[in-house]
Amino acid sequence: MDTEPVYCSCGAVLLDAATTTGVKPVGSARPIVFRRKTDFVICPECMTVYRVRSLLKDSPAEDSRAERPFDADVIEKLEKLAAEHPEGPE
């Protein structure tokens, strides 16, 4: 897996690496393989939400830039989903 970090528009590190097959979270030794077409990553500093595929090196230039943050309603739904499934994906 490529070891070049991926940064948020605020300057924080989002991921240690991202490829077409998965991502390597910051500080993790093991990559996470994609399980669906719409995986997301949230900036730990500013809470901006990105579609992971838009952060890949091979994405068109306009897609590799930070996406607009989701509105509060979407973030609330993501937080609720995470609370309902603390064990993570099966």
C-alpha cells in the first residue's frame, strides 16, 4: 500500500495512505479493505466528511479536492449509526 499521507483541507492528516483497494488509518499498521462503493472518512480536527474515493491519487483533479462538509443532519445520522454498531462492520 502506498505510504503517502492524505490531508484534509484544514491541514490535518486524514489517512496514512489510500489506494483503490482500501485505506490505512493514521497510526494503524494494517489497511482497511473497502467493502462498499461509498466509504467515508471524517477529519478528526474539523469534522469535514470526505468520500474516500475522491481522495485517491488517480481521481480527476476536481474530485481530489475536499468535498463540502455534509450538513449537521447527515453527521447526526452517521454518529447515530456508529453508536448503534460500536463493533464496526461485520
